[in-house]
Amino acid sequence: MPMHYRSIAIDGPSGAGKSTLARMLAHSLDFLYVDTGAIYRTVGLEVFRRGRDPGSAAQVVPLLETLDIDLRYEDDGIQHMLLNGEDVTQAIRRHEISRYTSQASALPEVRAFLLERQRALARTHDVIMDGRDIGTVVLPGADVKIFLTAAPEDRARRRYEELLSQGQQAEYEAVLRDVRERDARDTGRAAAPLRRAEDAQTADTTGLTLEESFQLLLDIIKEKLRL
């Protein structure tokens, strides 16, 4: 009888803290953390570098055949993204890559290209996977589904502080505008729009500290998995 690997899907809007919290939870539960956003950002980085229109299928789809995207986990516990052999883990986090990622990831061809890669990891590991369509499209049979959210102002503040801590220049109002525009694109796109799965539990972390948010999600997971 094949082994059943457990899967946890965490979906939610941009800046909700999905990656940070999923990484913490994976470490606590000894699960493999899969940052699907980083995978899409790697595609967005390539589109940016090639000077292509991220919203044009005619310009983006031909690039997919030339991409060699790989995930590597090293001693630092971080998911490293490789693009054609180059470690782009830091490069994909640049603020300007967000717009390219959002528009390119709305293309059905891009989502189909990366879908099987994500599902294969869940067939061979206990995984925590975060994104925008994990519980609805990528892992519809996940053992635990959480829709993680927070007020746009909270999410923008967190992103703004993150950018400053990385030494990047940013203005709060510009970040807030980007967050709201990203929400509109993600919820309005035709291919796998951001939405809460019917069987997902909503976790609103507005006003919560990182530690409080972590405990909220951990309690949900332990109850669902009966740990």
C-alpha cells in the first residue's frame, strides 16, 4: 500500500505572511516547505530580464521552453531557486519583480507549465505549500487548507518594513497601492483566481504579531491532523 504523505495548503493575498509562516510551520512540524511563489517569481525574473511584456502570452510562452527551473534545499533550510543553473533566490525578491510575476502567473500556459512540478513534491513528501491556488487547484485534496489574510494596510506595512530591512528604497503609499492592485489582479484573473477553498479555514492575522500568527496556524493544523 503506497504511503500517504500529508499536505497543508496555505493560500491568501500578497503580503499576508504566507511564506514566513509556512517556513516556520514546516520547521516545527518537520514538513517540506514549498514556496510556490518563489517558483513563479523565477519565471517573472526571466520575463523581466528578457524585456518581455509579462501580460502577453505571445511574448512569455516561448520563454518557457528555454527555462531550466530547479529547487534546492541547503543547510540554511531555505528553498533556493535556480534559473538555468544560477541561484536567483535573492534576485527574485526585488520589488520590481512582483509586477512581472503577477501578470505572467495569470497566463494559463505558465500555470500549467508549473502545476505538475508542484504536485510531484506532494506525492513524495509531507509538504506545506503556500500560494494563491494551492487548496483550489494545485492540491485540492490537501489534508489541511488555510486561507491566510490580513487587512491591506497591515500587509503593506509588513512588506514596506521588509523592503527597508533589505536595504531597498520604498514608500509606504506606493507599497499599499501595489498590494491593492495585486489583490485586484489575483482575484480577477481568468486562470486559477485567488479565492478561498470551500473547505478552507480562514485565519485573519490583522493586528497580530508574527508569534501570535504562527500559534494561530499551528493550532489549526494540529487540530486538523490530530497531532
